[in-house]
Amino acid sequence: MSATRPEPTFDVVGIGNAIVDVMAPADDATIEALGMARGGMTLIDTDRAHELYAAMGPAKEISGGSAANTLAGLAGLGAKCVFIGQVADDQLGEVFAHDIRATGIRFDVAARPGDPPTARCLIFVSPDGQRTMNTYLGASQFLPAKALDEALIADASILYLEGYLWDPEEPRAAMKKAIAAAKVAGREVAFTLSDAFVIERHGDDFRALIDAGDIDILFANEVELRALTGDQDFEAGLAKLAPKVPTLVVTRSEKGAVGISGETRAQVLAEPIDHVVDTTGAGDMFAAGFLYARVKDMRLDQCLHAGAVCAREIISHYGARPEADLKALLAEKLG
Amino acid sequence: MSATRPEPTFDVVGIGNAIVDVMAPADDATIEALGMARGGMTLIDTDRAHELYAAMGPAKEISGGSAANTLAGLAGLGAKCVFIGQVADDQLGEVFAHDIRATGIRFDVAARPGDPPTARCLIFVSPDGQRTMNTYLGASQFLPAKALDEALIADASILYLEGYLWDPEEPRAAMKKAIAAAKVAGREVAFTLSDAFVIERHGDDFRALIDAGDIDILFANEVELRALTGDQDFEAGLAKLAPKVPTLVVTRSEKGAVGISGETRAQVLAEPIDHVVDTTGAGDMFAAGFLYARVKDMRLDQCLHAGAVCAREIISHYGARPEADLKALLAEKLG
């Protein structure tokens, strides 16, 4: 965002999985009986998807996908966004595309014909709101590098990348190309580590990106911070990672979040809530609030506060896409 | 339910449209701008479906269909049910079939290959909870009479029919066949008039069924009562229709409901509610509560009360399928 660069048309361009969430309540005994790791995210194949869906109660279908959720939050706040992700040419692909466009986000990637179908995430929601996710990636893992429009990447203040998408090969290549395009254009790159399993598999890649100065804003939760740094101690992990990224944001569920940007450290408590309905998308929506405030050049503590307000909205209802007027909510809380 | 008949395996077998609801909030200006009749139900073709979907905000997909909703409520209450309806062999068909089976309802009708796709209902929900429905019938209107298993019809206490499905030709033939099978087996036939437009088109059929004594329990709302009897006055309409059906039930939204069975007349007030979220499925869930109590041989006033309790649950949240434990709710209210 240097003064010599032209003013970008978009606030955030995000690259991520294009997923429809299939959500149903479940008790913990069911989650255990099905051999799922409560609270975790597991990639599943077609057979396992059929097995789990058959065991699932009556469900609701709501568009999801980590970066896509974040963009939906950003768009709800008034930011101008572009989403890049791959759906198949099928009914769930149509649902995903409709929902993302209906929030005012530009989405141009053509649906992929034939098999596999559009990605879905089977989410079992426990009575305490904890979500256990089983992701069938389907078409989403075939986002080709050629789907990227480098001029579009250059035309957004922030490039936002979802760590989940680093796992499959084609989107990884696409994301590397996007990072290069953003850097050449002098834009910021924001990255969310997504899940410890991604770090297990691609930690070296992530550390290399960080060491090369390719990531300007890094989002992690406590578990991911530990996985990336190898430090069991939270403060030790922060101390190791923070000097390597211009802005580090670590979310800590009900303990709130910490942000470190150069010499500035700030923290926020989680916004109080009576009843947690469904935690799906809490991290995604935190990122939405944070990035929105960032685009608006707010202070680090304000960015964290905006993140907490948006995260609270999403855990108060079913589904990972915002239902309330986030803009009004933020105006009320941050003034 | 004569004592000489064998005890049936099922409580209710229902025949209806197999529809997935696509629901989004909308303000009244949008509903007007799109030329929709607020609060009504309109059948739409493919082009209009595309037009309305494009104008719709981010949506949720939740299984629906009038009789299917009623069965989902009945199953939630503990009744043993069978659903007969037609989905296409596509993703939304899979969603519908999953959701109905996941509630414990038997559903054997094979998905129909090829076009048209599974039915969907685009529902615009106003801030006051009023729903405006636009139904694309798709595969649902091709339920063939051969999909009916007459032995199955004979093996349920009550055959429940949705008036909506009287409109397309093939399901109408299937329903006539089902009525005959139920009558031969000495079972009760319950019928919901569904919508005034159906009565406009098929009122003569309905009056003939009623005059022939084919309908044992008739569900109507005030508008439908007026359309069927031609009487503008509520009491005059009741007086005309009640002698022709063993049990007549007329729902009146926030004014509750009236039931007349022979010499017995009962009424119930609507259950109090703080905030109406979405009225979609209120009539369907009233029928669920009523029929459940009926199967349990409860008094007419108790049947009405059970209906009101179930209707209240459904209007307290988004979607026409119950979320709360209806059985516990009913036990608490009716003791």
C-alpha cells in the first residue's frame, strides 16, 4: 500500500476451498462411535463421506470454506472482495457460487465439468457448540494456476490465503503464483495456517515463506503456533515467530487473541456470549474483522477487537456465514 | 381403525412433494420489486427460478415439502411414518432423501434419472417471519402411480395427502389410487388443502372427494375454507363444511385453530411466542402435532393443543423441519 502504487480496486482477494457445509447436531457418543476426532478437521474420501453422511442426522446445507467465510464477513462489513476457488459444475457448486456472489463478492472461476463433485464438509456440531469437521475436497483441490488473474491479485490491497489449500498440489502452485504477483505489485499477503495437520505436512514450506518475508500478516491459533514453532510454551512460541512476520495474530478461543506488530503488542478478550451455538467459522470471522479494520488503517488493538466482535456473531448461530448486520455491529462496538 | 382390522405397522403414510427449501431473508421492498405476492405460494418455471435465485441473498438449503415436513414432525414425536414422493437423481435429491431417512422415516421411491432436477422452493423470509414461496416442482410432479405400494398404504393408520400435489397429473392419479387403497383397508384419509390456488383449480375434485366420504380429516386455513365453501363468513363456512367431514380442522395463524368432529367443537389459541423468526411450515407442523395426538387417541381439544405446540416450535427458527425435541415439548405441555 505504498503511496506510489495506484489505489487498488479491491480490498481483499482470497484464495481458498470452495466448500458447502453440511451441518447437523450430534452428541459426543456419536462422534466417538464414528471414530472422529472431536473438534478436529479430517480430510475424507468418497467412501468415508458416504459412511458419515449416512450416520448423520437431518442436516442443513450452508456455504462454507475458510477463506470464503472470511470474505463473506469482509463483504458484510463493506469491503470489496474477490474470491478464487474451484467448484464443480453441479448443484452444490451452483449453491456455493450463488451464495458468494449474493454477498457482493466477485467470483469468476468457471465451474469444473465432470467428476469429482463440489467439495463438502460434513460438520457434526456438539451440544456445547464444538464442531467436528470432515472435508471431502472434491473439485476444490483442482483449482488450476491458470485460474489466477495476476492483474486482479495486483488490484487488491491484501491477498488472503488459506493454509488448507496448500495441501493439494494444483492450488499450491496457484497460491505461489499469487504470492509472487502480490509481492511484485507491492500488496500485503495475509496467510492463515488453518490446521495443525497442514503444518505437519507443509511446515517447511510455511517456514520458508515466512523467512523469505513473503507473509505480512500471519493468522494462527495456539495449536498451530505450537506446531509451527515447536515450542510448547505460548510466550516462547510468540517470541520465536513474531520477529519474522510484520504482523502476527494468534487466536485463543475463549481466551481471546494476541497481536504483535513490530514493537506493538495488543490483546483482546473474547466478546462475552450467553450461549455458544456452533463454533464453525469462528477463526474465519475473526480474520474478517481483523482484516477489515486493517484495511481501514485502524490500530492493532482495534483490529483485534473487530475480530472478536465478528467471531462472536458467528458462534451465536448455526453456520459459518454471518447472519447479522456486521457493519452495524462493528460500528456499535468500535464506534 | 376398526377392531377387526389387523394392527397397522405404520402410524402415517404421507404423499407429497419432495422439495428442498432454499431460504434467505428479504425485505418487503425486494419482494415487491420481484413481483411476488407476499405470504403466498407461486409455482415457477425454470427461467423464473433462475431470475429469483439470482436476486436472492445468501441462502440456506433445508429439506422441505408440506407433507414431508409433517412427517418429519410426526417422526420427531415418535410416530412410525412412510413418505412417498419423487426426487431426481441429483445432489438435492440426495439431500432430501438423506434428511427424510435421517429422521427415521421410511422412504423407498427411487430417484428419477435425468431432467428435470429435484424440486426446490425459493423462500423469501420477511423481517416479521412471513414467508413468500416460489416453487419449482421439477421431478416432484412426476411421481408415478406405480411408485405406490398399496400394501404399504393399507399398513398405516392414516394416509396423509398434500393438496399441492393434486395439481400435477401423475401424482393426482397416484393419490386417487392411494385413497382407494386406504379405504379398502379401512384406514383414515387425512387431507390438507394446502393453498387457495389449488382449490381454484381443483375445488370440484375436492368437493367430490368430500361428498363421497373419502376424506376423514380435513385440514384447511381460513383462506382455504373460504375458497372451498365460497362463504366469506368464517362461521358460515364452518357450518357448511363440518357436516361433510368426520373431522374438520381450520388453522387461523395467530388466532389459533378450530376443530369440529361430529357434535364436538373445540378450539385452541396459538401458543405464545416472543419473536416469530420464520413461519415456513407452521401449518405442516400443526398437522404433525394434531395427527400424532389423533393416532394416540387423544381428545379433539388435545389434538388441537398438540398442533399448536408443534407449530410454535417451527416458527421460532429458520426452516420447516423441527429442531427441538418435539416429544419432550409435547410431554411438557400436554402432560
